[in-house]
Amino acid sequence: MHRHTPIKVRYGETDMMGVVYHANYLLYFEDARIDFLDALGFSYAERIEGAGYMSPIHDIEIHYKAPLRYGEAGVVRTSVAKNLPMRTVYRQQVYRAEDASEGEAADGIEGDPGTEGTAAASCHEPHLREGATPLVDALVTVCVVERDTFKPVSLRRTFPDLYAKYAEIVEED
């Protein structure tokens, strides 16, 4: 399962060359992860922050391949690449909107979040244009910490329903 989150590049998000400033992709990714959780019915604000936790980035690996420019529309494709008890690794890729719009479900979700197992979820692969390649490809590792102490906690113990859902939909390479 994955989620496509639309983005539109604003002038203030670009550098002097008119392309998205590299650090702004982190903001797009954060919005897309929250959108991904919302699509699963697991509100970040209510379920995680509301319970006294936060989910900071632990590690990030980004490959910039081609620019997105001011005024262009894009999509961030988000999926779970690895589900570990103490960390979640998301694969987040940016495509031009025209590369990802064809055939996408009306709600932006591919795969049925209610089906069991990765085989059922992966039968609905993304409908990307033939030959579409990501402009930006990232692996974003997050953890869950107690808000007051910043002490890491186990996702499997603290949010077992989310951990179980991730186990069903993980798209490991």
C-alpha cells in the first residue's frame, strides 16, 4: 500500500535557480507521512501526540535526481519500506504530477488498507506513467519518543495496532 500526496511548488520554496531548495523536500515528506497515517485512520495529532509521544526523524537518505520547479505540481509517493519494533523506514519519492495521476484511486490510496498481508496490498501497484522515474528518492527513518523525556519507545508495544498494520503493508525491496 502507498499514498500519493499532491504538492505544488510555491515561489518561497525555491532557490535562485527557480528549483525546489533541497531542504524543502523534508517538509513535503513530513506532510506526506501525516497524510499516510491519516489514510490508515491513525491521526498523528490525536493518536501519537495526543498520547504524549512524538515521532522525530532518526535518519534520512535522499537522492536528488531531477528538479521540481516553481509552479509545478508533484506528488509524494509514501510507503512503508521497513517495519521494526523501534523504527519505521518510509520510502518517499517525488514524481511530477502528470507521471502519477493516471489510474490513481480517487482518494489517492493504492492497495486496500483493510486487506491482510502484503500480497493483497501489493496487487494494486502504483499507476505511474510508463518509464516514470522519481525526481527525488528518499528513505526516511523515524522513531517514537516520549514527548517529555525524548526517550525512545517501542512502536510494537506503544501502538500495537499501527505496528501490525505496517507489518501487513510493508513494501520491502
